[in-house]
Amino acid sequence: MASLACLSFFVALSLLLLQAAQLASAMAFRIVHGSKNVWAKVSPSQTPGGTPIAVDNRNLYGYQRWYLTVTDDGNYAEILNDASGLLVAAPECAGCEVTVVYRSEDASRWRFQPIHTQQGFVIRLGDSDLVWTLEHHRVVLRPYMQSRDQQWDLVDDGDDDGDSDRSHWQ
């Protein structure tokens, strides 16, 4: 009888662990625009084959369009700029190193310089005031001169309600 109870316990524990793994793999993120309060919701289940998800932009400036791409493990950890082709691999933990991959290496304006500050790890764009910062497991494209037009936060969506992943303009 004791062995049957033990077996039942392990089966129940296995089912709980399987459900937890499924929830973790369904984690979703939003990209939130700092000044316009618009967002694009993304989730791995909506991106078969690693298809990029665009952050829509009405003025169609390529430098304002960024894509979240899916990594091999199904997590969103790369951000791609549409016009420059810059690919930034962002870690999922604060304080981790950030990998920057250049697709157009002659474009110095898209070269980032790693900088350690009192506020944490920062990557600054080579010839502008834009910086990348890691804050509480978020990746922030933050203009240094307080302009919020290019400030985007990658935030945990916190739900898996199956809503449309289209950008919402308010």
C-alpha cells in the first residue's frame, strides 16, 4: 500500500513539473513605447520557425522599427533593428553580459560600446546618445537625452490569454 501511495505521489509530482515547464515555455513579453504608450505583444507560440514580430510604426522609419526574434530555445532574447540590420542578443538576467552582433560592420553609428555604471550595465551607441540598459530583467532602449520617442521597454506580459499580437496604438 505504501508503494502505491509513493507511486501516486511521484506521478502527481511529475504532472505538476510538466505543467510548470509548459507555463514557462509559454512566457510572453510586450514591447512598450515610452512616449506613445503603445505596445506589441509577442509570444513564442505565435512565431513558428522564428518569424520576427515587428513593432509597428506609423511613420515607417526603419530606425524606429525593432523586431523580437526567437532563439533556439524558444525564448525572446534578440532584438533586430529593421533599417540598420543590427542584432542585439539580450540576456535574460540582470548583470549578464550582452552580446552584440553587427550585420553592417561599417556603420559606426550602430556600434555599441559596453559601459559599466553605478546603475548597472549599459551599452551605448557609438555616435549617439542612445543606450541599452538592463533593469530588473528588462531590456530598455533609452535615449540619454530624456527623449522618450525611442524608449522601448521589454516587459513580462504576465498572462497567456491568447490575445492578438498586433500592435495597439492609443
